[in-house]
Amino acid sequence: MRSTFMVIGGGIAGVSCVEQLSHTHPMESILLVTASDLVKATCNYRQFGKTLEEFDVEEQSASNLFKDSPNIVVLQSQVVAFNPHEHFVVTENGEHLHYKMLCICTGGRPNIISKHACVVGIRDTESVKQFKRKLSKARRVVIIGNGGIALELVFELHGCQVLWVIKDEAIGNNFFDRGAATFFLPFLESNTPISEEHLKFKEKSKKGIKYGIKVMPATKEHGQCFYPVSCSLSDSTGTVLGGALGPDWNSSLTFYGAGSHEKAQRQVHVEYNCEVKLLFEPQEFKHSNKKESPLPWNDIDSRNQFDWPIYVHLTNGNIYGCDLIVSATGVIPNTQPFLACASFNVSEDGGLTVDSKMQTNIADVYAAGDVCSAGWNPAPCWFQMRLWSQARQMGVFAAKCMAAHLRNEQIGMDFCFELFTHVTHFFGYKVVLLGKFNAQGLGKDYELLVRCAKGSEYIKVVLHEGRMCGAVLIGETDLEETFENLILNQIDLTPVKEHLLDPDIDIDDYFD
């Protein structure tokens, strides 16, 4: 099989790359090698401002998604070898797939703390299903990590005790500062049942999600070739990997532990400034002569202290038993089997290093999304953060670069890389992050302006030498476009900074 463009990976980066390539080169052959026939496609895309964007993610059958694109071939298979000199990859059944240009979009695999039956990672749809099955029998869950998935899970879990272990001094450290963490803390401390409004929102979201799952024999339709086989891309442990979860992945789901649904309350205890030191099996814990640390709640039942299937020993000395551990400690770039077959330049974080054209150091090989690391000198207010928003941007830009390469044209850096932007939701609130929102790389040479209305909004502005270089907006503030322009234009705000966050002043009109 030969193709002009080959893309490996069915996540947001890979699918975005294929869609852009098909749009610019509808007559060129495109091969998508995907981990599963279920792929992640963006929908309801909306750009507001110069770089700000929002979109939803649909999980669809690849055969459905590309049925009207006759130049796209979808192959569900596992890549086991790679020959960069002769421009082909090898699948597990020995088939050689030749390409002119290749884009690796294999994403990342969960950074699981331990291979244990009681430890789960959450990355794709199948891992969420596995988690829900185990959660239904759980009295107590330990969540390890302080990123987006951990934040969302802690808020969503009901009907069980939740112990949240983070290595930082405040929750959500990857996304906001201590002030924003304080804004959100009351929602964790609340011990009230799930509200009817929240359940209605879940039900509405569930109806809005589309799934286009089909099982088909190998066939040709509309000029396309589909090869639905059982194999798929996997990580180094052999675990099958689907496309990474997109935004609002939990909006249509409810997460209940073993407690009563009618009294499904939230019970959360946070352990700050610590990590997991050891895991104990029940017998190991019994013979260690150690004791469980007390928790602020009454005991669940009259069990003895060795009733838990696993025990967590933290670096602060505390020990807790639990039924289930969620390892939400980020991802590792999924570079296998490529590193074993070629001398790629690899960044410190394990990603394939790409230049400002999304090219690796291997001829005609590009990379996008979580599998790669930006190797160019970034704009002052942009940095890489492995998020689905950047995965889409990188996938689209990689396609543009590959298309320009085919036409022997030059292409400049896309404007989306001028400013870091991310729009998401935590605890039901809209969250917009702009630029160096946590004063990244500024040391102590910055000034903060903060406005907070309890339960309504939290706004933080980062100033450097009088100019705005970052912002955090929580709630419906309607300030994101204005602040985006102020960061991009680098206006000296020294004369007006005292009034910049005054709620009685229309800042948008002032700078119009």
C-alpha cells in the first residue's frame, strides 16, 4: 500500500491532520493508521478573538467520519516497525505501508504509578469504562495527581470517600494559583448530595454526544478502503491505546461509588505536598506493624483495619487503605516503535523534537500532539502544554507544513503559536487561561492584579514591566478577548492598572 501522506494515530491531533490534508489536497492519497476504528473528531468549532477557540469532541467510527472523502484510506492496525530510509512502516501482519510524508500522532500513554489490579489510569474511552466498573464497588478511592483529569474526577465522584494526593501546596497547580484554588475549595468541602440541576445537565449532555460505531467486513465504499482488524497501536506494555479523551469528556457521565445513589454525597480529603512512597498488599501491611492514619470521617463499617485490598503509604508518613487508586499523573509520549528503528532527536520530556515546521530530524517525518515536543524558540507568551487544544492546533499546522513541503513552498509559523490559550471547564465554571497565566518563567519579576467574587468569578492578571503577559479568567467574565488583545499588543498598562479590574469600568470600550 502506497500513499502520499500517512498519519499514525486516531486522536485529536491525527484526525485534525487528516482532515486538513484532505481539505488542501483532495486528490492526494491519505492513509490513516488508527489504534481503533473509534477516533476523536472535533465539532462545533468556534474561534473568537485571534487565537481563542472552543470546540467539542465526538467519538466516531473512522469509517463513518471519512466516508465522503474518497482519497482517505483507514487502516486499523498495529505498527511494529519503521524504515525511514525506504519510507515505510510495517504492521503486525507484515504488511508494508509506503509513504512520501509521515506524521506521527500517537499521543501519550498514562504515567501509571504501578501495575496493580487496584490501580487504573484514565486516558481513553475504554479506560473510563474500566474505571466505572471498578468504582461501582469502591468505598474509598485514592486519586493521585493534580492535572485536569484529577480535578474533574474529584468533583464528579459521589457515593464514596475520596482521598486526593497532590505534590503541590494547592489544588489545580497545573492550571491556576493558590487564589483560584481557594475559589474552588468550597465545592470540594461541600457534603451535599448531587443536585437535580447537575443530573439534568448530565442527561442533556449524554443526549448530545454522538457515537458512530459500526462493525464492518473489509470492503470498499465511496472509493475508500476500510480494514477493520482486531489489532491496534499499543504502548510498551502491550496495552491497547485509543485516542485521548477530549474536552468535557465527563459531561455525559455520572460516577458513583458503592454508597447509596439517593444519598450520593461528596467526601473529599486532600493530602498536600506529598506523593506515593509505597503500595502495600493487605498481608504486607499486616506484617509491617504499621497503622492506618485517621481520616476526618466516621468509619464506613465495622471492618477490621486489614479489610482494604490495597494500602497507600505517602511520603508524609500517612497510610490509608482503599478499594481503588486512580493514577492521574500525566502522560508519557508514546514513541514506540519509532525510537527503536530510527535515531530521532528526543526532548527531556521524552517527546520527539520537532522544529517550527513540525518536522522531526528524520527526513519527511513530522509529529504532532502529545508525542512531540516543541523544539523551536517560542513566542514570549506561548509554551507547550499537552492539552487537547494544542493537539488540534499542532495536527492542523503539521498538515499545512506537509502540504507546503509537497508543493515545495515555504510556510510561516501559524498565528495560534503566538499566544498560549486554553478554554475549559472545572467544577461547572468556564476557565480561560491566557499567556503566562501562572507567571511561568518570570521568576519574581512580575505583578499580580486579582478580582474575586465568591461563587461567581475569579480574575487574575499577570503584569511584567507594566505589560500584561498572562491571565486566568474563571466564570462568565466576558474579558477574554480584551485581555487577549492586551497581551498580543503589549500596551503599557501602568497608567490604568489601578482601574483595570474595576467592575464598574467597561475595559472593553476603554481599549476599543
